Amino acid sequence: MDNSWWTFWDGSNVSKPDAQDYLDLFGQYKKDFGPVYQEPNDDRYRLLFDQICRLLVQPSNFNLAMPQEFRSTAQRYLAGDENTVAHVRDPEIRHFMLSDLYDYVHLRRKMGGKAW
């Protein structure tokens, strides 16, 4: 099955956000986010985490094709789920998620092709 384009109930395809939207957001920090999980455990990337979560919950073709774990964590966090909010309160957890997402988006952009 080709997951590059999802068709919604009304027959539309939603192309935003896409990989470039994520990379643009990460790019504002002018660094490679692959090793960000090794950064000090502080709130320097808290705003980025919140912005990324807001992108992740949007029903775009790119988002719907990415691993569910990214999207479900963002959905639960933004909905105020107590367990999720408590879990991502730890900067190390947020940094790890940002690092994983950056690597995923970067590889999808570089390699192209279908979602994993």
C-alpha cells in the first residue's frame, strides 16, 4: 500500500505539515538535534517540544504516515493526560523524543520513500 498520500473522508489530501516544516522548526536552533538527548537536563528546548507536539497532532499525510508513538504522545500531552505530562516533565525524556523525531524526519527527507 502506498502511504505517501492519505485520503480523508471528504476526499481531500492534507500536505502540511510535512518534513520541511519540522526541519524548519528544528533549524531555528541552528544545531544537529540527533545528539540533543545528551544535552543538560534543563528547559532550553521546552518551547520547541511544545511546538513540535502541536505539529504532530495535525492530520497531514506526513504525520499520518509516521510512527504512531510520536503522534500519540503529542496527543496525550496536549490533552493534559496526567501520566504523559508527568513523564515528559523530565527534560531528558523531551530531549530524547526530539532527538528521535529529528532523526526520523531528517532520514525521511534525505532518503525519501515510504514511511516506516
